[in-house]
Amino acid sequence: MITLTSLLFIGNIFRFLFGILWAILIVYTLLDLFRSNKPTNTKLLWLIVILIAPILGSIIYFVAGRTNRI
């Protein structure tokens, strides 16, 4: 039998895992941004976008702003 307590526990686990993945995504995005060869003003603009909308900004950065590296 599933009780309210077990559902809350499972919800907290998912929330915790989502938070960890969110933090990893943001840190990885910022590290990639600062390691890039972009001009400083472009880096600053991407930094503002990523900090204002962390998840969406990171996704947009990886789709549109990241340079191809071989």
C-alpha cells in the first residue's frame, strides 16, 4: 500500500535529483562559456542570459551559442 509519506519521499528524491542535474548543467555551461574563445562582451551577454534563465539559457547556449570544437 502506497501511503502519503512514501509518495512525499519519492517526490523529494526526484526533486533532489533534478536539483543536482540542474546544478551540473549550469556549472558545465559556465565552464564551457569561460573556456571558449569568444570576445568578452559576448561572454558577458551569454552569462546574463544563463543567469536570468538558467535551464532555458543553458539549452539555448548549447544549441545556438556554442562553437563547434573538433
